[in-house]
Amino acid sequence: MPCIRWRKTVQPNALATLIWLALAGVCGPACILLTGCGPSDEKLESIFDGKSLQGWRGNAQFWSVREGAITGETTERTPTEGNTFLIYGNVVADFELRLKVRIIGGNSGIQFRSADRGNFVVHGYQTDISSTEEFLGDLYEEGGRGVLAKGGEKVEIRQDGKKVVDKIRGRSEIATAVRWQDWNDYRLVAKGDRIVQEINGVVTADVVDKEEHKARADGILALQLHAGPPMLVQFKDIQLRRLK
């Protein structure tokens, strides 16, 4: 049974309902992963100061800070030949990540438990960010197995790599919660072999990855700027909580 840790703000009369929902499998990460299982090492901490790229590294041709947000942009005159990343180099294992994202054109991603391959290339888990319904809410593995879960899926990846897939909701339902070309709240929780993604409070993917020699328990964080047509993606209010 998953461990459950409740916020102090949950009132006693609501607690019984939440426990029932969790045991019945009705509620998702909002009940089971409110702050992660077990005590956290730290409270939510900001890993972007809103003014500079201190603590991050990437190709300065594509990454800057504008109006308090990390900004990645390509144009017709300044394309990137391959996907390029802004890297937060500290290794992170179990964590909760909260941030606001805005994208105009193309697609992007939030890398985690990933490996730095040099020249601002990163391989590993990726929360997909899309300017259209395509790829919206996917869990992807950059430089690896590709799509691990499509938006709206609950997936168990077994040791032998076989997937057991259940549907949480349709991708169109996720799309109705998105503020297109505007700021959206992304939340990502990775605890042990389980990964849960949310956009504006809507669970987009819930994955347990047990595949031998391929599942990753820790790694670096990074932000993606995708090769292809001109695009712009921005990130702000980036907060990280490390979980025990």
C-alpha cells in the first residue's frame, strides 16, 4: 500500500474521505503524493532567482532571462541543429518540482533523473510540453525508450519492459485545462519508481517504471529547447522539494 502523508491543513472530517478515496483507488496523487511519501529533506526551494541564469548552464545563443522568466527561443535566423538544453547540474533523486510554463510554437520538455551527454545534450526522463494537443502530457525518455506514457495514461513498465496501460482520461480533457500561449502550472513528483505529472492540477501521466537496467533513480534536471520551426518557451517560479 502506498504511504500517505497529509498536510496539516486537511481537516479531520475531510481526512476520512481522503483515506477512503486513496484506499479505493479513486483519488490520485493529490491524495497519495501531497508532499511525497515520508518526510522531506527541505521545504520547497527556489532554484531560479528570477534575474539571472546563476546555477544553470546552456548555450547563451538560445537561453536568456526576460521579464523574470527563463526564456529559450529559436528563430529562422538562429535555429538549433539539435535539441539543446539548459542544465541545472545538481543530481536529484526523489523530488517534487513545481513551475510555471508558457510555450509558443513547437514543443519543449522538463528533463529529470537525466544524464549530461556533453555539448548541452541531455538524455533521460522528460515531461513533455507542447503548444498543441500532440504530445501534451506525455512522459518521454529523451535518447532512450521514447514515449513511456501518452497524456492521460497510467502505466506500469515491468522489469522485462512490457507495459500495462490504463486510461486515466483523454488527451482532449487535458487540453481543456490548458491556457494556450499563456502560463500553466506544472507539477512533477518522482518517488522511488513512480512518476506523476500534472498540468494545472490535472494528472496527465502516472507511471511506475521497473524496467531492469533502464529505469533511473536519480540524475540532473534540465529544460529543453526543441529543434525545428521557430519557437519560444519560458519557465518561472521554479521550486524544488527533495524527498526522503
